[in-house]
Amino acid sequence: MSKKVNEQSKHDQLDQYRVEDEGKTLTTNQGVKVSEDEFSLKAGERGPTLMEDFHFREKMTHFDHERIPERIVHARGFAAHGEFELYESMEKYTKAKFLQDTSVKTPVFVRFSTVAGSRGSAETVRDARGFATKFYTEEGNYDLVGNNIPVFFIQDAIKFPDLVHALKPEPHNEMPQAASAHDTFWDFIANNQESAHMVMWAMSDRAIPRSLRMMEGFGVHTFRFVNEEGKAHFVKFHWKPVLGTHSLVWDEAQKINGKDPDFHRRDLWESIENGDYPEYEFGVQLLAEEDEFKFDFDILDPTKLWPEEDVPVKIIGKLTLNRNVDNVFAETEQVAFHPGHVVPGIDFSNDPLLQGRLFSYTDTQLIRLGGPNFHELPINRPVCPFHNNQRDGYGRQTINKGPVSYHKNSLASNTPRPASEAEGGYVHYQEKVEGRKVRTRSESFKDHFSQATLFWNSMSKPEKDHIKQAFSFELGKVKSEDVRQQVINMFANVNMELAEAVAEAIGADKPSGSGSSVTKSSPALSQENTVKKPATRKVGVIISKDFQGKEVASILESLKGQGMQPELISAKLGKVKGSGGVELDVDHTFLTCDSVLFDALYVVGGKEVDRKFDRETTYFVEEAYDHFKPIGATHDGKQWLEKLEVSGALGVVLTDEVDQFVSGFVDAVSGHRHWEREEI
Ligand code: HDE
């Protein structure tokens, strides 16, 4: 057995490949020093460039080949390194070593992504998010390739190309980018009704996360844990963000896409650079094999979740992201995930979506990464040794010595030799399978609506309103009246109030039918019940000359003490002077930032305020208010809120008393958004 890995092991391994170019002499790729990098070699000052200019040819050829195909889905992604620690041994359920030994910290690499958009698309689009984790364990790489939504659109992998064709920009005009609000997507939905449950999630606030640090992750499929005795349990995987699950407002999300298309990666990058490491607890839902048929849904159906109230999520560990990549292409772009990268103790189920994924992921890397040796790329290498008889292919790096590259052999004493199960050899779970070869769908997969209704029933009033608004937006962009009506009729099966409200908003006919009779709900699905904290929240502080120096400085210090990040906004950069000799650095001007880039506003103002400052501040305050954000104001700043006649509304804190302001504002920021305003 290989020696135990530690959280440093991947870092140390990558170190062999890291190159520091700064301060070095310029050379060609052959190592020849280059004397001139400004001018190509020419026959005469005004003459043609010469073929013998090997430096020019090499530089240009390499540049011409810099791009690789982007991922067919999940093209836009951002990643970070981190570690996984185990709270409690799972020995009873799985023999996976990294889930047994609580003293081991396993290095991980996590890539988050949007699904539909191309590599250069904006990040706060309405979409599912990928949450793919590579655990570099002592027994090999384990990839948990999940999403931030616990169910999927389709039940069988054979439909994936159809789903993605319908979702991606329409082929005749390549529009719209990174959006599901178009005819082909909704035509697919209406004609493939197994999608109902995931569509409910995709139309909910879950699809517009505030931060990659504030969203859940799910393995989606049912997997198996297998223990030393060979006993199996079904398992579903969960990531629970320590900061809670929080979302943007749709209008805000769309504006952020223009103001900062890198919003989510910037947030992740900066948090790690600041030492505010993103953390997610790891949870498992476990189910004994004998309980497989205990539910009113099929546990192999990836359009179904296991309600947490029925099968509790057991928290067993924590993921911490603590190191940014050195090079996005080498690491984030070249990382290759695969749900089939498992280690002993983790096995598959017969979920037909999972089974199909087991084919697709290697296949896609062959074209994307240009051949079968992508496992040798530094980011993909396991931290334990690997030996086999695979040879050659594009970009092969290892130099396998000796004449033997086959099994069985006598010349190398039949090595590399297979490991027995006791030695850690992977042995597939011996599930008994029996059946005829049929192209069909199990009857047990045919209820497409009950859990979609369960999700709806579990939402708070504001969350329900947002779902209605999301459907109204998306269908409002669909040109075919027929498709719109089909969707309305489909979602009448989920909930009549929802279908009627959307029909009204988009001018469709009232749906026929009687709605759903499902009354069950699952409180765990509502973001209203999530963790609420002020930590890492960005506060835009609008400030001008001659502000109340001492008081404001003390408030800003207290907010920082609560983990918040106040950033000063003023008419121009440089220092802003307050009373009592207090001077503060301005971080942004009205030109370089926008209210949508902050979680909350603190309006300080000052004595010297011109018309432009007044207009800009009014705009910030109005917009933050419309996006339900906490707004605080002290001293001269109060006038903007008083002018807007919004004081007294929830999440608005107005007082000059320092301690009272700080405690009121911290509470308001912890609340994330103040939906009660919608009712006013
Ligand atoms: Fe993927 N998916 N997928 N997927 N998926 C890819 O692999 C595929 C599905 C997920 O950051 C591709 O390397 C099929 C479910 C993530 O690199 C591709 C089916 C879930 C990522 C592929 C699914 C996912 C991918 C494209 C249906 C959540 C990004 C590039 C049978 C559990 C990983 C690549 C990264 C990427 C195929 C459905 C998650 C084409 C055929 C369900 C997070 O192989």
C-alpha cells in the first residue's frame, strides 16, 4: 500500500512543474538564448521576413496553437486548491481510506462552473452551477462531479445531447448566450416532462447564487458505499456551505453581468487571497440496501431527491479552499474530472444517467485535451504512484523502461501485477443483475411532478414570488405562443397558483387541469432556513469630504471586526478627509463601481456634497433598496434615506448612536436581503 498522503502532497508534486520566469533570460523552447524579441529577421531594413528566423517561427507557431476546445458544457469555470478533513470515520460504511482516517487531510482541487455559457461568458447568469471536486487520496483520485442542484433534467444519458442542443444558443444565429430564456430550451422542457423538478430549481433563487462560497453542492446520483466486509449502503453526497446558501436578485444578477462579468471568480479569488477561506461541510445520506424500495419514488431516478427530513444528512467532514491556482490554463482548464474516477469503497448505482456519464467524461477529454495521456498533466496526476502497461500516444511524458508492456508476462515476473482486494485492489460491487435487453423506462421513473410540487410547497412566499417572476421572464422571451402555452399547461401539474400567475404575466390562456394534490413539504429546501452571518459581506460606504471623522472610523472598525468588508466609494480616488483629522482611503469612484457589486450600503455622506454626488448617491440608495439590500446611514448620510421616504422599512438602519448603529446594521446584513419590502 502506498504511503499516506497529506494536504501538502499535491502542492509539493505541482512544485516540480512550476516555473518562475521572472528575472530570467529569454530563450527559445530549445533553450537557446534570444538576442532580439522586437523585430523579425529581414532581408534588408524594409525587406521580407526570412524563413530562417527560428525564434519568430517558434513564437508564432506556439501562439497559433494556444487554444484548445472549450468544454462542451461547463466551459466557464473557476477553481481552487484546498483540503478535506474528516470529522468522523465512515469505516462502518466504506473502506475508502480517506473516509476512515480522521488524522488524514486529503488535498483537493475544486472547479466551479456555469453550464450553458461559453468560456468567455458572464458568471451571474440563471443556470445550474457545477461543483466538481478531485480528492487526491492515497488510493488514487476520487472525483465527485456534482452540481449545486440535487436533481437533473433528464433520466437517461441518451437524452443529454438533446438537452444540451436545446439549451445552448440556437444554431442558426448563435443566440442567446448563457441563457435558457429561448424557444428551443422551453420546447425541450414541454416535450420532455421528466425535467419538471429540475426546472423548478432552475427557476428558483438557487440558479443565481450570491457567491460560489454560498451555494450547496450535490452528487445528484445515488452512489454506493462498500465496507471491508463487502456490505453496501446507498449514499447521496452533499456539500453545505458554512456561510449558508444565498442568492442574488434577478435584476441585480443581470446588471452584474455587465458591470463585472467575472463577479463569481473575483469573489472566490479575493476571499482566498484575503484568508477568508471558503468552507463547505460534507454530508452523506445513507440508506440500507434493504430500504431501496421504501419510498414513493425510485432511488435510481436522478430527477428525485431524498428529502432530508426522511433521510437525514450526516455531516462527516469539511472542505476548505485555501490556495488559488498559479495558472488558470494549466490547472483549471486542463483538469479532467470523471464520475468514474472512484476509489475502493465507493461504487456506482444503476442510475441510467450516471451509467451514461461513465462513458462521456473520458471521451470528451480525448478531444479536449488532445489524446489519452491527459492523466499525466500535473493537475490530473494522482499523488500515489501509478503503473500499468498503457504506452505511447500524443504528449506521453513518462519514460517507461524495459521491454515488457503486457500482461501476463514472465520477463518482468508478471508485473505490474494486479493487487488483491486485501491489498487495496478495486473490486466492483457484486450486485446481482438480471433482465432482458430492453430500451425502455421503468414504470417507477414515471412520476415527474410530485417532487416538483414538494419543492414548490417548501418555498417561502418571497421564494415563490421569485419562481413566478423567473418563469415570466423566461417564457416572456419565448417567441412561440404554442411553446409558452405548453409550458404553462405542464406546470399546472406542479401548482395551479404558479401556472395561473405565469399565464397571466405572459398573456397565455389559463391552464386546464386541477393542479397537484401533493401537500408534503421539506423545510430543508428553503433558503429562508439557511445559515445567516455577516462574515465577508461587502459594504459599499458612500462618503465625501468633512464626514464625522471619529464616529465613522469607529463604525468601520466595528464592521470589520464582524468580518464585513467595507469599501469606500467617493467622487474621486485618493484620501477623503473627515473631521478631527481622520483620513480614509477611497477604494472606488462612482464610475468604477456600482451598487449591484455590494451586499449592503452604508451612507456616510459629508459636509461637501455637490449635485453629482447627490445624484449618484440617490441612484445607489434606490437601487440597493430595490434589491432588498441592507442600508445604513449615519450623520449627513441620513438625508438620502429620509428623502426616499424608506426609513422604517426593514433592513434600513438610521441612527447617529455608534453602538446602536453597529448592532442594527450587523443584524440587517446578516439577514442577507429584506424581502418584506416587496409587500410595501
Ligand atoms: Fe456532466 N459533463 N454530464 N453532469 N458535468 C461534463 O465533461 C455529461 C451531469 C458536471 O469542472 C463534460 O470534462 C453527460 C450531471 C460538471 O471540468 C461532459 C451527462 C452532473 C462538469 C459531461 C451529464 C454533471 C461536467 C463536459 C448526462 C451533476 C464540469 C466537459 C448523462 C451531477 C466538470 C467535461 C469540470 C462536465 C457529460 C450530466 C456535472 C461532456 C453525458 C447529472 C460539474 O463529459
